[in-house]
Amino acid sequence: MSARWRGVRAVLFDLDGTLLDSAPDLGHAANVLRQRRGLPPLPLEVYRPRASSGARGMLAVALDLHPGDDAFEAAKAEYLAVYEEVMLRATAPFDGVPQLAQALDGAGLPWGVVTNKVERFALPIAARVDPLPRAAVVIGGDTTPHPKPHPAPLLEAARRLGVEPAACIYVGDDERDIVAGRAAGMRTVAARYGYLGLEPDVAAWSADAHIDHPAELLNFLDLS
């Protein structure tokens, strides 16, 4: 049993790769762009590690396009329009997330979402994919002037909850999540079941803890 952390008053989560498995829809939208260009679809497995990078990651895999390339911005706009149409097609919580949310709700411990997904996508998903409608706060990538790894989104979430940042935990599956959480003065937890990126060295992120399943977060919480 892990040592339980005292004084926790709120738990915040990244969205893609932490609470939700959205890679199937992100990858599907990328394959639509490939189809439009006469290219065959790619398997989900090649998209999944880059899913936390959103459109940037998907376009890198699907079309070998990167920020700064001449065709990138037009392809990004096309991709986001397609993704908006399909973003609720197969996106679902990871196994264990509904039970984790139920345990937090039962203990009266507020929880919320801080994602780099812009509000255009984050808010409709949070409103329709269980258990996210019960989240106490949802902060998107454009809610504050700076997305993660800047701490501003996390600090805004704590402000809206009325909780000191030091009393919050932030859980994420990307190094920028841990960087942002530490900069905000929060305890950080790396979700090793998530997308993680290419060749991740999760131990080097210096998170306060690591979990391999959402329910393992309960080992660090005193819900009595």
C-alpha cells in the first residue's frame, strides 16, 4: 500500500490519455484526411502514442506535416473540422475511470479536468461522456492565455474550485502535465497507462507518483 497523502482537497486530471481513450477518434479523423488524398488508412497503433499531441501529432503521423510546413495550417483546419464531426464516435473512459470518479464523488472530493484540448472540443466532450458531466471544473487549452506546460490552466482550476494549489493533485500522461503540475505547486501523478508520447522516459519526469491503472490513484488518497 502506498503512503496516503494528507490534506488533498481536489484532484485534477488531464483528459486525453488520462481519463479518456480518445485515440480511436483522433486517428479516425486523420485517416479521413488520408482517404481524401488517396492514401490508405493507418492502424490505430501508429496514432496512439501521439494522441496527446492532438492535431499536431496526428498530422505528423498521417501526412508527415509539422508546424512551419507550408501546408500545415490548412491541413490542421481541415483535420479539426473532421474531428469535430467524429469526436464522440468511439471516445470512452479508460477502464477504472468511472469507478475512480464514483469513489471521489462518494468521498465528497471535487475533481476536474485540465486539458490542452481547446474548449471547442473539450466542453462538448465533457458534457456528454460519462463520468465527465460530474466534473467540478473543466479547463481547456484556450481557457487561459497559456496552455500546459505553463501552470496557468492548473492555477485557474484551483481558483475556480476555491482550493489552494498545494492541496491539489494533478494526474497526466505527458511530461508537460508533470511540468505544469510541479510549476503550479501541486502533487503530480504520471498515468503510465496513457499515451506517453514516443520513447517516453517516465521516470525522468520527476512525478511524485506513478500509476498503471486509474484505480491505483485511490492508494494515495485518504477518503475516510
